[in-house]
Amino acid sequence: MVNSVVRLYVAKEQFPTLSIHSLRRFLMVARQGELRQRKQEDLANQSSCLTLVTK
């Protein structure tokens, strides 16, 4: 999994037209791209982590 993420990141750097959304979907594959937390604080934490990873 880590190698896949690294490859995708390198591809993103080489091809700036690669959608950031596709990277986020790839990272959230287990949750099928959904934020499923119940509490507002947990939702904010999950979305912040996702943003941090994809920057």
C-alpha cells in the first residue's frame, strides 16, 4: 500500500493534471470515499488528515 501511495504521489508531481480527488479516493478506498464520523470534531479531524496527506 505504501509503495502505491508513493507511486501515485510521484505521478501527481510528474503530471499536475492528475486530479487531487482521485488521490483522495485512493486513500479513502476502505471507506469508499465517505466521511462517516458522527461527531463534528471527528469529521473535522478526518477531513483535516485527508487534506494533510494529499498536499
